[in-house]
Amino acid sequence: SERGFMLFTIIVFLLLFVGSIVLGPILWTRSIAKRAEAALPAVGQHLDVPGGSIHYVDLGPRDAPVVVMIHGLSGQLQHFTFAVTDQLSDEYRLIVVDRPGCGYSTRLGPAQADLLEQGRMIHSALEQIGVDKAMIVGHSLGGAVALGMALNQPERVTGLALIAPLTHRPKAPSQAFSGLVVQNDLHRRILSRTVAVPMAQMAGATVLAEVFRPDPVAEGFISRAGGVLGLRPKAFVTASQDYEASGGVHRLSKRYADLTVPGAVLFGEQDVILNAEEQGKPMVQYGLTYHELKGRGHMLPMVTPGDCANLVREVAAMTKTSA
């Protein structure tokens, strides 16, 4: 009947409409992610470790002191290869890693987001390439991972060079990462394959400006510093897991009196992501030296790579003195 045909037509229309609402973001997300990986393919080597795999680049003389570099939240190894490694690769053997789950590294799930577990995975990769001891450089969340490595296996860490590190639970977390606050892992994965990536693409410029503030966003950040790799479902899931796991720094902070390795901290005076007074200066009481850059923000490896390179050299000199 005509009435039945109209009802059938309405049902078909509704199904198509709902399907487009669901499939549209999924297809858009896949397209964005595919273009991101084509724009910046893996550049290093992969090692399988318990809990996942580590993607890394290995630069510099084989017989030089080893420096391991660990990036921060929502980052990848290009945060260091963007500019810092060029200043150090003649002096040190530089092993620059994608943290577990980030860049082209992998991890099995949220359990591997634990700060100490990430450190264990990186140590496992270093064992496989024959590195027994190394200085650890950590930026932002990578600083917390570095501290965990020094606390759990101090015999394998010669020194700590911490750049704008997360060292204590923030009293007022930055709003730049509020979109990562998703506590259920299934919800994270659903969001990552539907709306999270398109929303990240649309809000990207605003978030980057906040992360770099008061410094301008580094020219070439999206391409050369790997920012484009954040436009993948995996990147959202990992960053959200990391954000939740970063609260574990509170447990680490209770152990800082046990730190035995030399080290130094570099902070931007106007860092709006991690507060220098709260995160940097307190580390002096645990034997680390402290430096502050006037007028600088959080993304120091890309904004002022020379100062970061000098921090590494300073800590290297400390390790010779303490040897």
C-alpha cells in the first residue's frame, strides 16, 4: 500500500541518516590517520619488549657516552630530533625513543601506561642493544619516566637531565589537555575512532598555542617535530591513558630522597603546562641543580635547543666527577 511504502521509505531514510552520522566520523578519522602516517613514516628501528615494542633512532659515535632521550605527553621522538640531537650527535651516542604507545612504539594496554612500566620497557630495549648504563634525558612526562628509571635501577642511570619535567602531582592541571580526561578505556577507543581525531584536527592550532605559550609555535612542528602523528586514533588512546597514569608521579615523589644519581633541571619561567615553582625548584633538595629560562614556556627542546643541549653537557660533566 501507499502508506506501507511511505513507512518503508522513512525507515530507510532514518537508517541511512544514522549510518552517515556513525560512519562519517569513522571514515574521516581513517582518512586523517592514513595521511598522517604517510606524511611521517617510521624513521628508526623496532624492538619487541615485554608489553609492546619500542621504536627508536640511534645516532652518534658508538664509543661515546650514551644519552637516552624520552619525550613528553602526546609527543614522539621527533621532539628531540627536531633540533636538540643536531647539537649533540658529535659528542654522544643518542638513543631517542618513542615512549611505549607513542609515535611508532606500541603497548598492550593501559597497564603499560604506568610510569614505572614505561621505564622498564625502555630499559628492556636498551638491554637488547647492549646499553648497560646511560644518562636519561626526560621532557615533561618523560621526566617522570626518567625519574622512575633512576629510582628503580640507579645502577643503570649515570645522570638525569630533566627538561620541564613532571615531578609532582600538579595542584592545578593545565586545561590544554582537558580533552584527554576519559577514564574508561573502552570509551577512549570508541572516541578515538569516531570524533576525537576530527576534533583534534579542528582544535589543533588553539591547543598548540597554549602548549607553547608564551613562545610561538615552532615553525615546522607539525611536520618535522612529528605533530601530525597526533592525528591518529592510537595517539588519542595513548595520550588519554598517559594523562590518567601521570597521577602515579605522586607515588614517585615520595621516593625522591632515595635518588642517588646526579642531575639537573631546566624550566621555562613562564611555563603554563607545568609550574616551575611547583615542579622544578623542589628538586634541589634531592641533589639536582636547577636552571630557569626567563620568558620561556614548556616546549624547550624545540624553542631553545641550545639550552637543552647545554643541560646534557652539564650533567655529563657531573657524571665524570661522580665516577
